[in-house]
Amino acid sequence: MFSWEDEFGNEHQLREKTAAVDAINAIRRGDTVEAITILEREFLPQWEDVADCEEAYRKVRA
């Protein structure tokens, strides 16, 4: 059952859920590299810096 506190009470969990949904949507679009980047940035500490993540993304796409 939906509860405002359950759904939005824990910002970290909401952020993780949003990242997972974004990755799923990228996979559905056929953009697997973007999906992987989204998940790495969210769940692997080395990718929390957006600039580093974008640089890695550019290298993969090149």
C-alpha cells in the first residue's frame, strides 16, 4: 500500500529506485551503454563524480 513516508521518506532509496528505472528505460530504448553508465554512477563509488562518469561514457562511445 502506498504511503507518502514509505515512498519518499528515504532519499537514498528513492535515488536508487530512480536510477534503476532510468536504466530500465535506457535498455528499452536499446541504449545499453547508457543503462550501464547510469547503474555504475549510482552503485559504484568511483562513478559518483558526474564529470568522471561522463568522461568514461565518452571513451566507451568513441
